[in-house]
Amino acid sequence: MKTLTCITPGTFEYSETEKPELKKDHAIIKIKRIGICGTDLHAFEGTQPFFNYPRVLGQVLK
């Protein structure tokens, strides 16, 4: 699967990664839509002091 990773603030890179394996008490979901939240923007800008890089941005919303 394709993964978009924030390598350093201001830099994204696509890579091919293996699909996750289904584990007990976990779920694999199919993404229909994505969005960018303020935390993602701060991570991309490098103004989120608690993040380490490289980092895959995003979150699951119900």
C-alpha cells in the first residue's frame, strides 16, 4: 500500500509499505475520505513540539 510520510517539517515522501495483518481485537478499515486537522498542519510546519520525525500524519474519525 502507499504511505505518505512527513520525513521532516515541510517534506513529504511516498513509499510502498506492507498491508497490516489483522490481529485479534483489532480492525482493518478501508479509507473513504481523508482530511487535514490543525495538528497535522503544525506537524508539517514543524511547530508541534511533541512530534518526532519521520511521522505518518492523520487520524481515524467516526
